[in-house]
Amino acid sequence: MTIYDKLQEFNNILYYLTVDFSRLKSRLGSRNDIQAISRISESNRRLYIKAIFTFIEAIVEQNKEILFQMHAENKIKLDNKTYDLLEEKRGFLKLKDKIKIVYTAAGKCFGASFSKEFGQNKNWDDLIKSIPIRDRITHPKSLKDCFILSHELDLAENGADWFKMMHKKFVGLVNNHKKVNKW
């Protein structure tokens, strides 16, 4: 499978995962936390957050695989330290760290900088703030851990928007690299 075929496959996955959380968004119930929220709405809120993170984790992993394939085909060069980090030889990377490593490596390989996206960026901060929400509903310790407040939905949505922008930038860099290097 060529890198371009892989990108197309990933875009198809992206479409289906986006459809998942787009459909759930319409079933979240009122954003007014004072109003009674039904059990179905609560369930949809949990599924919505999980769908957002399934999307993010799948795409960052796929972008990492594209970097590996491009490195194997000598289209880019990953230094040994970055390669080992991406390969997770030293242990499982937390999502925040994996995102930073994948996109920082992509920036180095493609001559672009992603540093401002990780700096003073509200949507990046919102993504980081929403990771414990995902963790809380995935591994609840009490009943209150099962409930998602409206501002928590906003955090996850803002983080997803930031991540979509990062993925779009990544795909643009890969496509530009292909065009410039005629592969």
C-alpha cells in the first residue's frame, strides 16, 4: 500500500469516526446543566466524548504510521531518538505526549513548525483538559464520574477542532512533500 493509498484509507476512517460523533452531538440533550437531562442524553454524552477520543487516538496513530512508512521508504528521515519515542520502545506514551511527538517529528521532517499549536493555544489546552474527562468516564470510581457537564462537552469539542486542524496541516504537509519531491 502506497503512502497516498494509506492517506486515502485514513481519510475514509476519519469520515466514519467524524460521522459517529456528529450523529451523537444531536442527541446530547440540553446544554443547560440546570435542566433535567435524561439517562439517554447522559449515555450519549459519554459516548460522544469517547467517540471524539477514538477519532483523535486513531488519527494520531495513523499519522505516526505514515511517518514510519515514509522513513522506511527514505522519503523522510527520523532521527534515532524520535524513531524510538514514536515506536514506544520505552513504554506506552500518554496521548498528550504522543500528539506532541508525532506532530513535532512531522514538523521537523517537512520543514514546518507546530510549536505555536502547542504553546499558548486555547483549543490545545482544552484538549488536554478533556483527557481526564475521557479517563473519568472510561474508568468511573463513583456515580458522579458518569456525568458530563456542558462545559466539559465544550472542552472536548474545542480539543477535537484543534486536532482536526492539526491533522489537516499534517495531510497538507505530506501532500506538499509528495508534490515537491515527485514521489
